[in-house]
Amino acid sequence: MPFSCLKDMERAINAALNQALIYERSSKWEKVVQSYRRLLRMLYDIPIEIQPDFMKTLLYECEYHLGVALQNGGEHLKSLKHFTNSIHAIFLPKNGCAAGCGANSCLITPLYARRATAYAKLNDIRSALKDAERAVVLDCCNPDVYCVRAMVHASKDEFSRSVRDINMALKYDSKHLCALMLKGALKKRNMMSDSSDDSEHRLALNINPDASRFFNVCSFKHKDAMAFFEKFLYALGVPHTISKVQFDDDVALDFGKRRVQSADSYESPMKFQQPKPVLIQPVRCGTFTDFRDGSEKTRRRYQYGEAVRQCTMKPKTAEQFLDMLEKASTVSSMKYSFGSTSSNRSVISAFERSVNLDDIPRMYSKPWSGDALPAGEKVTRPDSIRIPFKT
């Protein structure tokens, strides 16, 4: 949708957001889905350079509430995409963590819990359990996440694990309404001992009289599971913190100037020029050369590598083996003296033509004078200790 100025875009975004909030309060889920989709299209079309600081938070909230609206409309498969987009919008990786941990764990916990319900409704219990486990890891002291995982276990008919999570939730809050209702529902199904005892349901009725409508809900397979989640696990929700979008005046002025300027006349201030080549006189022990393309240095390295490979290559035929023996006998007669020691050295003809080492640059860099080169430890012997004076 093209806009003539930034103010028109701002008015359209605010109108779509207010319309989505009104339809959401009146539970008109089809209208909510249409409004949020129109709003998200406009938000994703905003250029990065003029996006406000709260852009990620707004995308996080809109994607979440669009997923909730799709769930209330029975479209759980489509809601998965928007819950995942909401996670990506708010996810902030921790610096130095190779495991991929995020810094906004308190904001991501409701998303994993919601996505677990969508997976459970699609009968993908394995993925639902993974998201429920992530929610528990991110907020291990919250009894609500244990209730979500208990319902996922109950959807898989693993009632012993479900009871374990419910007891963990009651350990953190002995009067947690959702945990009391789930424990009473499991007792009704005769999955626990003392099924005739309904103390949990009586305590839940004292806390909230409306709890009697959901005494049979213990898993996400129940038809009232989503209503149960909305009413008693409301803490695992994302509230609306942004109800109005407003761009800064400086951003609006910059956006207007950018539209007036044409693409041909506009020149970016971040235009970098190519550095000019600087000719440096070659030195004996360095890699600097007056060849701009470095072709001579590359050719010399290639010839040297080929010569080393030919010298170290194992003979494949008898003729090659005899030639190697002949070369070895010739080279063994050559001796070079180095100071006070002498040793036999193999000579490899690495270059096609003779070169003058005084004129041509070296292939590898000379270490800087400030480099700390490795050195062996000096062994101190007892007989080498000097006595400063005699008594």
C-alpha cells in the first residue's frame, strides 16, 4: 500500500491496530485475524532506517495475538507460524553463549507455552512436549508452566508424569487454582489413589466458583481445553503494551526528503573510494614488491610448491626409482659448511631460471622486531653457577 507521506502511514497503522483491539475485546476472531494481517503487512513494509525503537515489541505482540485469534478460530496449524514469528521478533541472543540462549526469556516463555497447546491440538505430542520443556527451563519457578506440561503428558496418557508436574506446581503454590483442578480431574479418572477424595475441587470452588465448569478438563484433548487455558492460565499471555504508533519528527522529515530526491541525484554520504595503490620499494626480507598484481610472487610460490611435490613424491615405476637413486647419490656428495658444523643438504631446483636474491623480494614476511618469538628454556646446571665471592 503506497503512502504519500509518513503521517498517512502512521494513521493507517494506528487505525488497523485500534480496529484489531476492538474486535479482540468483542471476540470476533475472523475480524481480528483480518485486522492483524493488514496491520502486519504495513509493519513489515516499513523501511529499516525509519523503524521506531519499539518495532520489535510491536511485532512480537501482534504476531502473538494473531496466533491466539487463529487458535480461537480452530486454525491451530496456521497459528504455529505466527507464534514462531513472534519468538524470532523478540529473541535476543546472549553474548558469548554458544548454545544459543536468549536474553528475553521472560517474554519467550508464554510463546513456548502457547505453541505447545497448538502442537497438542494437532496431536503432535512430541513437539508439544519440547516446547513445554523449554517453557519450564526458562521459568522453572512458575507453577503455570508445570500445569501446561502436565496437560501435555495427560494428552499422551502419561498420567504418572502429569501427576508429578502437578505436585511440583503445588509445591510452589499450594493454592494454585489450575493445579488443584487438574489434580481433582485426574482423581475422577481413577488415575490416582483415594479417588473418592475431592478436597482439591472443593478448595478450587472456594477460590473461584466458576471452576466447576472445567472439573473434567485434564488434557488438551478435551473440547474446553483452550477455554480452560484462557481462563485459568492467563498469566501465560502477552498483554498489549503498545496501543499507538508515532514516528519521530526527525524521522518523518528525513523520510520526506528522501522521497523528494530522485535516485539519480541522490548520492550516499557513505560512498567509499577505492584506495590508490602505493608503490613500495622491495626489501630483502619482506613481501613488498613493486608488482601491483603480485604475479611474480604467485609464480614463484607455485614453482616452489611444484618442486617440493616432485622431490617428495614416491616413485611409481622402476625408472622413477632408479632416477631417484641417481639423484640421491649425486646430492650426497655435496656438502655445505655452516659455521663450525657441516652436514649434507638436498638441493631442490625450484625455479625455472636463475634469480638474483638481492633484487627479487622474498616470498614470506619477515617477523617484526617487536614479535615475541618462541625460545627454548635455558637449563641451569649446578657446575655453571658462579660464586660472586669467596669467604
